[in-house]
Amino acid sequence: MNRIDVLLKNRVSFLTDSKSSDDIAISSRVRLARNLARFPFPVAANDATLTEIRDLVCGGMERCGALGRNFLLFDMEETTPIDRAVLFERRLVSKELLERKIGAALLCGKDEAVAAMVNEEDHLRLQSIVPGFRLEEAYRQVASLNDALENVLEFAFDDTLGYLTSCPTNVGTGIRASVMLHLPALVLTGEINAAVRGIGKLNLAVRGIFGEGTDNRGNLFQVSNQSTLGESELQIIHSLDNVIKQLILHEKNARNLLLDKNPNMLLDKVGRAYGILRHAYKLSGEEALNALSFMRIGVDLGMFSNVDIATVNELFINIGDAHLQKKENRAAKSADELDAMRAAMVRERLRA
Amino acid sequence: MLCDICKKNQATIHIHEIIDGKKKEINLCAECAAKKAPAGIDIGPFNLGEVLFNLDKISTPAMPPQPQNDDAQPPAAAQEVVCPECGWTLEKVRTSGGRLGCPNCYTAFRPMIEAALSNIHRGKVHLGKRPRENRREDGSALLLLELSDLQKELQTLIAAEEYEKAAVVRDRINDLKLRIAAGKDTPVL
């Protein structure tokens, strides 16, 4: 079986193992940046060195056994564009990794909960994604991958500065912890702007769902730490935890306020979104994402007896262009055709 | 989504402007965006490298203006710092968006980096995880734990004069010690 098909059979745990209490925080992710000692960072490495680094890392991963014996290796030099797009939509690789080719690779366990990008900005970007608001659990998973790798590889480390990274913005712990939040009520009430400004003042970042430079389609936001030096990993995670708890409370308040003051506005948006998803014959990615966002509030509010949160969450991934074409096993000839494929898939999933 | 100007290429640049509370959205392809750029407010491309390190200030030598140099002579370049390991220079830091070339760059460019680090981070000293410090989950720590348990058991057995059982435990201890020693010899790359 093709490696990408192994992934496509997965349930995408960080989305589908959500419980009903995971209504606002969709998933938690922790990433650690690491580099091999005595090698230039990818930006300064030539093709031969990049390849050597990739082979060292892959060999190390095999010996340490942290991803299981049959972990998946995607060599970006050989991975087709559509498969690379699938990996991106599943949040296993970044845009930056896709732009590189020589020596770039993704290593992940079969369940894709823990993964490692090789030769992105740093030699290694280890990541773990879990459903809901559970940063500490994600950190423990990625830390144990790190510890296993450290038995077989030596990472660049300085006594004062900690783990050395290509960009000084990541030096020290190399940690980037982020939580994907669904904040439609804060967007509807317009409070989101103040919230985003406030978070910025706390030295935390807010981004769209697909990382740097993307907007807030689907009312989805990613809140993450910026500072990586001067605090321990758990301190960083706990202060992020506190801010996110506040945000979740604000979102809950905003939802209650909307239900109290203007219930028909909110219910109308949910109902129309469901109508579009259930009956449209053409759906652009953006329209689908926004409709899913409102349908998700409806699920959170218990308006749908036959749709659970996991179904909606899974649709967030399956409406992706690459996932659609992979599922149909054909390339769409035009954007129109893709929109038709998307609408058909969503109708099918919500029919049950 | 197609580009708003040429309506042919895929729009890859999305600009959202909020003016007086009204949201305006422009979607452009890279080509049209490049053509359009000079018309708008052009502050040049955002360069993380320059922002991080104040490179424009650093690369100019900190010398009082010298009158004889008035006639557009290029200032004598500040002593160019080059990382001896990877050959990285300040210019490279600038053109690569603030990235360093190798671990040794942190030493080569230390003064410049220290200033940048205190702007970016909460502290200046790493307080987090260290290599091979947190070994609770790995095999060798477990082996050490088992070893100390067995050594206690051995003492108890000897005190109780259970020599046959003690011999079995002693053999297990020796075996463990060998395994731990073998683990330490595992070459580290």
C-alpha cells in the first residue's frame, strides 16, 4: 500500500477523537526545533550535506524506535505534488518544507500523532498534535520523541542559549506550542480584534489555521508562544494555557450573549450553513470552511441530533483540495469541478 | 480564487485593509502584485533579518562623520565578521531573513545576537530541557533503578542468610551492570 494511503485511512486523531467538551479548542500542538551538532543549518547547507543530514536523521529515527518500527518516510524529492498537498492539509508538513526539496523529508508514526520534518528551517522539527486543549500531553509526547532521538543523535546545544536553531527566534527551548481555537462568537460580536491585540501584548502570536501568513477563514485561530528563551518548556506552556483558558471563557460568554440577545441571528446562521452544506452542488473551499464553522456552533449547542463534533471536524480536513482529489482518485480539471466534488462529498457525509 | 487585476492567474496574495471600520479585500497574483507595488505605499519588503538585528545600524561603522569622506566615498566597511565554520556573514543573515548558518554563528555573531535575543525573548538564559537530562522514560534510567532495587534485595537476602537466592540476584546484578555498560558504549554521532 502506498504510504500516503496509510495516512488517508487514518481517522486523524487530533480531529476525530474530540469529545463534546472540546468545543472551542480543537487541537493542541507542540513543536520542538532541533539541529544536529557540527552541521550547517539547512539554509547554509549544500545538497550533499542536506542529503547526509536527512540520512543521519532517518537512521537515528530507525535506531531509537520512537516512531515504531514501521514509521512512514516521505522523501520530498519523490513525493508527488498532490501527496505533498495532502500532507500539508493534514498539518504534517509546513509550506516551507514543501518549498524545499533536496534532503527534505517527513517522518511520522502510522497514527501520525507524532511526526518529524527533516530539513525545514531547522534539521528537525518534531511535532505532536492531540485533540482538544491538552498542551501538556502534546508536550510530553514530543519530549519523549526528543529524548529517544537524543540517545542516538547529538543536537546542537549551548549551555547558556540552550538548543541552537537557525533563526534566533526559536533558540533555547525551540518550543512552539499552539492551540487551534474556534472563535465564531468573538468574531460575530467584533470582540476578536481586541482579543487579538491583547494577546499580541502578551508576547503570544495569533494566526490563521494554516500557520504563518494565513487569514482567519472558518473563524479558526491558532494561538502560540513567541518567546522560547528564559523560561522552561512547562512554564511557557502554562502561561499559554492561562491565556487560552481566558479566551475560551470569552468565547463562551460571547455565545451566551448572542443566544440571549439575538438568538435568531445565531440560529439563522447555523441553519443556513447547514442548508448550504447539505444541499449545495458547488462549494468553494472558503465557503465550505465558513459554513462548517457555523455548523460546528450548532453541534456545540446540541442543535443536531445526527451529527457529532468528530464528523464536522473531519470535514475540515476532507474538504481540502488535495484530500478531495485523492479520495476521488482523479485530478480536477478546473476550480469549478473541484467545487462540485467538494459539494458532493459534503452532501454525502451529512446525509446519514 | 483568481487575481482581481488580470483575472487570469491564481491569486496568491490577499490584502485585507480595514479603513474606518470597513473591510476591503484585494486578491492578487504575484505578477500583478509586483506591478502594483510601487503605486501603493512602498516601504520595501519586510525583512525579518533587519528587524531582528537592526542590521542597518550595525553594518555602518560607528564612527563620527569624517569631513574628508564627504565626496561619496564608500565608508570603509566595518570589520566584516565571518563565521569561521560556515562562512556566514551579516549580509547572509540579512538576505536569509535573519537566519544563521550554523551553530557556531551564535559565537561568531554573539554581540549582535545578544541584543536581538533580549528583544525577542523573555530571558537571556536557557532554563529548559537539556540533552540527556530527562531520562525517566528511557531504558538506561530504568536499568539503574532496577539495579539499585536488586542491590537492596541482595543485602536483605545476605542478612537473612538466603545464600542460594542471593546468588541468583548477584548474577542478575552482574548481568545488569554489563547491559548498562554496553548502553554507555553506544556510539553517539
